[in-house]
Amino acid sequence: AQTVTQSQPEMSVQEAETVTLSCTYDTSENNYYLFWYKQPPSRQMILVIRQEAYKQQNATENRFSVNFQKAAKSFSLKISDSQLGDTAMYFCAFRGGSGGANSKLTFGKGITLSVRP
Amino acid sequence: DTGVSQDPRHKITKRGQNVTFRCDPISEHNRLYWYRQTLGQGPEFLTYFQNEAQLEKSRLLSDRFSAERPKGSFSTLEIQRTEQGDSAMYLCASSGLAGEETQYFGPGTRLLVL
């Protein structure tokens, strides 16, 4: 079974600064997908960024980028130019690549990010 | 289509009562997922449908839980004889055909069992 570990329960960053959220995972699969989701307080979960394991290039979405280290099974999220609206809980999630029973997402426990004005 | 919708958004019930939640996925999505999220934790997988077929159920889904997706469109999740431990946020997500692996989440139904 896959596991996803987010060892930092909370982080805080000054507005306009850069912050990195850590995530490690364990799997025996070679083809899979990794995601970062954002869940603002009392609001629904939205996708921040995704990474396909077969792609060597790290995914980037505007101010959000990942550092995907497949051999180390590490998938960190970097948020540049932090904004107050980035305050939320962030979840790292794993999805197997073979479909069917591997379609479900396995989530980490999440990290609460606070952006200070 | 504006995304995944769930109804009701909040539900308060007494222990022992039955409750039913509804999820409407994004219209062209054929895969639908249910997750449960307790306070301060990540969502945990409950069950998954591809069209009307329920393809996987978690061990978390006890006999008191049942989910359906009769016409491959909306889905319902019923909890019978609710217990206080069932109090949680119930999330629904949908995704498209193979090759589109991203799951899009609804706002969730927050259940409180008294």
C-alpha cells in the first residue's frame, strides 16, 4: 500500500516571501501521479499542481512549482511571492498509474500554511 | 457546468438515525469518488464508481454505509444507524476518462452526529 508523509504540521511565511512544503511517499510502482491540493478554511479543496512520475521536468503553475525527486520519493511544493490568499491547509496526494483499483487518492495529513501580512 | 456539487452542505442528526448525501459530478466525468475527512486530517478514500459500477470499497466502509450511482450520473451515500464516530466531512470528487487523472472535489457535506 502507498503511504504519503507530510511531517511538518504547520508553517508560517511572510507575505511576498518563498516557502517550501515537504512531502515524501512510498510506493513500489514506477508509473504514478502526485498532486498538491489546497483547502482554504471552510472552503473546498482545489488542485494546485500535479506531476506525472514519468516526466523528468518539474511541474510549474505560475507561483507554484514542485521539486520532484523520484529516486528519493520526495515531492515538495515551492510557493513564490506568497500572498495572503495562500493561507490554507495543503495536502500532498498520490495516485497509482494503472487505473482501476489504483484510481483512488492517498493523502498525507496536510500542512497548515499561514501567510503573515 | 460549474463543478462538483454536494447536498446538503451541513447535516446534524441524532445517533441511530439514517442520513443520505448526494453528489453531482462534473457532467462529462465518468468516475466518482467518496472520501471522508476528519478535523485536521487528510481525506480518506471510501469508495469509487466508474459509470454505474462500484469498483472499489475501502475497509472504512462498514456495513452501515452504502453508496449508489444508479444511472452513472449522480451518486448517493447513505449511512444507517449513525454513530458519533461518523461525524466528519464527506467529500465527493470526480474525474474524466483515463488519461485525465485529476480529481475535482465538491464542497463536501459536514455531518455532526449528536
